[in-house]
Amino acid sequence: MQLSRALNDYLSELGLKQADICRASGLSDAHVSQIFSGKIKDPKASIVYKIAHAMGITVDELLERSDSYEDDQ
């Protein structure tokens, strides 16, 4: 699963910034940055939900895209 790649792609497509996600989710800048950079590879489900919700997408959409990158390799 390439969660960070999917997150960054959605961020670009939606015209959002990590700071927008922090504000909307209540997560710290450092935590969001680590998830988006891939330093945290397996965040808790509740964190993934908060980020997806802040982006206006579902967890299923995010995970499906993340899984789809596995097929590209």
C-alpha cells in the first residue's frame, strides 16, 4: 500500500495544502507531515479517517487508490 502517494495525489487534485488538512482534522503539522512523507507507513485507522474526512473523500476511496499503485509496479 502506498498511502503517502495516494494522499499527495489527492492533495494536488483537490487543491489543498497540508496545513488545510491539519486545521480540518485537528492533527499536528508534524504528524500530518510524517504521514504524507511516508515516514509513518501504517497510521491508525482513526487518523486515516480524520485525514480522509478533512480532504472530503472516503477512507475507501483513499485505500483503493493507495492499493492501485501496487498494480503499477
